[in-house]
Amino acid sequence: MSGDYINTEEYPTEIHDYLTAFEKSLGSVDEMLKTMMSVSRSELLQKLDPLEQAKLDLVSVYTLNSLFWVYLATQGINPKEHPVKQELERIRTYMNKVKEIADKKKASKLNKGAASRFVRNALWEPNAENERTSKTPAKGKKRK
């Protein structure tokens, strides 16, 4: 569907810009799918850790369900009343769970030993040596 051979008499001219944008989006999706399909799934999964594998699976299934949503809309079926809506919500729930796990991994971890040393050294504790030096005047200063 190229802009060169589209007969604008077949549809209202008001939606021409929308159709052009839709066509560009379909082209982008097509290119991404070709890129994804060029690498075998097992080869791709071997290179990823389990969290990344889960992210890939969730994005893949979300994309497929979203494309099905668009397909239903193009067929005149209201996708909001179709079970695909619940499926997309379920997938979103799992995506949020994976995001929480990833955020926990990125969160800084407390090094208890370093923290206790920091606090111990930051607090001043009087000892016999500190009391003695505080009573004697500092060298180099003269009192009048």
C-alpha cells in the first residue's frame, strides 16, 4: 500500500493522514518482526539471563496480542469486549512484576560492615588520650 497508487476516491480524504501514519507503523512492525525472526529463538535465549528471557517472552506475547487487538478493530469487532483485553491486562501484570524484580536488582545494597565502620568512625568517643590532649594547650600557640 504505497502512497503512489492509493486512489483517494475510495475513502474520505479526512483520513488520508491517518492511513499514511498507519502504513508507516505497519512497515516498522514488519521490519522489527523480520529482525526478530532472523535469529532462532533457542540461540537468542542462550545469550540472555532468565530475567531477560522473561522480558523477551512478555514483550513478544504482548506484541502478538496487541496486533490481534488491531486486527479485531479492523474487522469491526470491539476489542474492549473481547477476551484479548483481559489477556493484555494479565500480561501487563506480569510485566510489572518483572519490572519490580529488575528494580530490586538495581537497588543499591547495604554493606553492613562498611556502614558500621562509617558510623563508628563518624561518632566521637572520648578516651583517656583525647582528655589529656584537650587539657594541654596546642603546640605553637602562646598564651598571654
